Amino acid sequence: MQFTRRSVQTAAALAVMGAFMASPVWAQDKPKIALVMKSLANEFFRT
């Protein structure tokens, strides 16, 4: 059986995806929360 470039690339992509799926995912200790302001005209958020 002769391997084509496309079949080798597909096999490599599947191997990389499998490695990422198999590795454990660690969450951060504390979540970060951001405030997105619609406008700066609100008096509550004075700078």
C-alpha cells in the first residue's frame, strides 16, 4: 500500500487531535471576571 501525502496528513491530524483530547485539562484557581462598559457617560463609573 502506497501512502499519499493526504493520507499521512490526515493520520497526523487525527493523532494530534487524539493527543489533545486525551490530555487532562486543568482549570485556573480563580476565575477572572471582566466588566465591559457600554459607555463612559455613566456617573457610577467615574474615573
